[in-house]
Amino acid sequence: MCVCVCVIDILVQKGFQIKGSAKIIDKTNLDFSEREKVLLKMTGGKFSFATITKITVEQAKPILAPKYVLYPETTEEEQIAGAKLAYGI
């Protein structure tokens, strides 16, 4: 299965678009238990997992807010201040 995942820091307004192939690993898969241990450690055991999605990254590219492109002198600090104002933070 092909997937595209985008992750963005909403304050800095930068992130990444990641494309690749995905495989759903369920509890019947022999790899599930080992992968679940890692996730349980990361989450402090606060969440249970019915399935785990393994993504093999084939392509990645940065995402930038248009302001960084249109106004290259824009700093992250300015972008954060603007985002906080826009989001009421």
C-alpha cells in the first residue's frame, strides 16, 4: 500500500512530506510483539496497540510555509510569533 505522511510543526510552520509503502502489522504477525515493546516504552504504556503501521520511506521532502519562500529573510522566531497570534496561543 502506498502512503504519504506529512508532519508539520504548526508554530515554526516547517515539516516534512514522507512517501513510501506501508504494511499493517497485527497481533498475529511475529514482529508485532517486539515492535509493540518499543511503542509501549515510548508511550509509557498509556496506549494499547491493535495494529502497527510500518512505513518504508522511499521519498522525503521538506515542507515550508509560503512566507519562508516569498520573504526569505523570515526568521523562525517571527513565524512562531505570527502563528501564536493566528492560533490564539
